[in-house]
Amino acid sequence: MKKLITGGTIATATDVFEADILIEDEKIVRIGVNLSVPDAEVIDATGKYVFPGGVDPHTHLDMPFNNTVTDDDWETGTIAAAFGGTTTILDFCLTSGEKTLADAVKKWHGKAEGKAVIDYGFHLMVTELNDETLAQLPAIFEEEGITSLKIFLAYAKEFQATDRTLFQAFKVGKETGAVVMVHCENGSVIDELVEEAKALGHTEPIYHALTRPPELEGEATKRAIELAHIAGAKLYVVHVTCKEAVDEIIRAREKGYEVYGETCPPYLTLDQTALEKPNFEGAKYVWSPPLRPKDHQQPLWNALKAKQLQTIGSDQCSFNFNGKKQLGKDDFSKIPNGGPFIEDRFSVLYSEGVHKGRITINEFVESISTNAAKIFGLFPQKGTIAIGSDADIVIFDPNVEREISAETHHMNVDYSAFEGMKVMGEPVSVLSRGKYVIKDKQFVGQLGSGKYLKRSVNSDPLKKVSETVISK
Ligand code: URP
Ligand code: ZN
Ligand code: ZN
Ligand code: ZN
């Protein structure tokens, strides 16, 4: 099976050029100008960008959380991801409540198998580390090709780790090469502020933001940075939202610490006032860390541009407004935390970033795809357009203007956090390992066609440069 993508403008993390791409079975086999391959199916990409498929390093599909479970599963979630231009996700495998880590991973495979329409890997989400789990980690990493774990410094009643547990996780990171991902907020102090607010009779969604001030994100970020440094581990700070946290990351990186940072489209484009919407609509914008006052957006864009933040995650964690979000109708602290972003991550970053001139097209590809593939051990199989890479490709029309809406999205939720936002550009067709998942804006993929990705430790991920080889 051969496909020839002709006439498009290929954009990778390092190059922008016009060339054709020959795909044979699952791989890119040639890149060149005016290729002629008579037995190939031709895909005309004239006037379009040809991007490597998006790599979303942060999703929560079908995950038990906040006394309920997220509303997008591996079918709706991965289909929506594909519509949005994402061809690889790394989802968080929850380990709490399972007897062994192997049981937890098995359960997660069960959720994905037969449903996923794009490729996927797992991070381990570790809520408790004891001698038993510590002993299991190296074997699970080895057998499952998992190279990353997440620790929470927030959600005091559910997931929060002690500093000691965090430090033990960093020691495991040092020993195994795994990336330790940390949710940086001070959950204990947040709990105290939440109790205070409730004692004063505050129930509305805005108190979710007011009880989680940015200083507590900055403080936890600095703590994670120093503990990772002492242990000698790689740290990846998930969902960075504010100046305070960005400043700590920059300071650490300037000292040569191996710290990576991720931010998410809502923090770059929405602000805390969304939580003040009347009739409980603010609950649509409740996730953690919360949206910040508008003045935090520019520092995030600056850090992305300066490569001090490296990746864009969706933090997909969807709950229907006229459904599970209502659990917090009378108490903001009971609103399930999370929002629906897996589908719009790619387009919002393209439109707000590239179209509005805040980042270059190479910086866009780097942060939406390449860097996550590198940091999490998937490069160059994923994250670029190069000979030998998987043919995960997005054909993107930069000239369409459209409006994001729950009416037209494919996520299994009744609202969009970006409702009414006008964006330039749209994925038209999306290939996963050489096969169409989306063709001319229609889903044509197959449930269960997504493959589990075993990953490998990348000891110095962002030093490797992607090279595109042009053949004649
Ligand atoms: O509110 C959020 N972000 N929900 C998902 C869980 C997490 O903290 O990443
Ligand atoms: Zn988190
Ligand atoms: Zn501020
Ligand atoms: Zn998350």
C-alpha cells in the first residue's frame, strides 16, 4: 500500500519546505520534490500544511476521579483527538485501588483495546509509594515500556503525595531514567483555604480559583525542582499556569537543572473571570490548577517562545456540564476538576500562536508534537516527518476560519470551554501509520486500530535535532 502526498508545505520543528511524501505501509519512505510513483494513491495537499501528527502528552480518558469518572472514553476521546490533528496520546494510568502496578496497567490496556483509533502510551500515576510499589516499578517500566510517572502535590484527600514520597519517586527516576511528572500545587494549604471559604458560606465556582492562588503553584514548583535536583532526576512540570511557576522553571533551567515544563491551551487563552459566569456556568471552567488572571498569559507565551516551556498538553479530563459538573452545584469543592480539550489543543495553538504571530510554525510543531515525542521516548518514530518515521500526518488547511463549538465538536461533552472562539485553520485529513483516520473531515478510522507504544528512556531528549532528508 503506497500513498503519495503531493504539493503540500511540510513543516517540522526545524524546517518548512515544499516537497512530496511517499508512504509505504506504515512508514514514510521518501521525501522529495516532484516524486512520481505510478502505483501510489495520490493525496493532493496543494495549499495545505503537512504536519507531523500531534503528540498529546497529557490525557485522562475513562479515569475515575473526584468521586466520578471522566466522560470521554478511549473511543470518543481518541476519535476527537484525531479530528483535532492528534495521532498519539500519553494517558495517565491510575494505580490507586489496584493490588499491583501490573494490575493497574492491565486495567488501562483493557480500557484502550478495541477502542483507540490512534496510538497511545501510558504514564503511571502513582498516588502511594511504599516498599512494595517501589520494588515493582523497574519491572513495570521494563515490561511495559513506560518511561514516566506522575506524582501529585495537590488533591489532599485523593492523590496528594508527601514530600518523602515525591523524593522517593525522584530517586526511582534517577535510577531508571524515567521522567517524573509533578502536579505542582500545595494541596494541604489549598484544603485549608477551601475550608475557610466554605465556613464563610462561599459556594460558587469562582472560589475554586480564589482558594488556589498562583503562589501555591510557584511554591510547589520550586519544591519539586529542588527535590528533583537533590535526587538527580529529570522533572517535568505538568500544566504550568502562572508567572510564579514559570519563573521557578526558568531559574532552574538557567542553573542547568533538567526541568521541562508543559502548559495547556486554556491557560494561554482564557482567564479566571470565566469562573464568574452566572447560573453555575463557571463550573465549566473548573480544573486544576485554575485559570489565572489575564496577566499570567503573556509570561506563558514568552516562556513557550523562549523554549523554557517545551510542550502543550491538553489535560483532557471531561465532565458534562448538565451532568457530573452538577455534583458541585452547592459546593465549589465538589465540582469535578477538568475540561474537554483533546480536540482543540492543536488548532487553538496554531491559531492563537502561529496565526497571531506569537510563535513560529517550527515552534508550533515543536511544542505540539516533537518535544513530547522526544521527552517521553517516542522520537523519531513519532513527532516528525522524516524517512523511517511512522506516517502520522496531518493535512491542515490554514485558510479556513471557523468557530469552535460544542455543536460541532466530537468529544462526549455538552459544552466547549472555547465556545465561540474564532480560529484560523483546520485539520482536513489525518493519517495514523499510513492509514486515514480522518479523510476530508470525516471519520473513516477503525476502532481498536491504535497501537500501544512501548517507549524507551531518552537520556538527553532535547539535544537531538530532527533532520529531514530530502531525496530526489
Ligand atoms: O483539573 C484537572 N487538571 N484534572 C485532571 C487531573 C490533573 O490534575 O491533571
Ligand atoms: Zn494534574
Ligand atoms: Zn497576577
Ligand atoms: Zn491532568
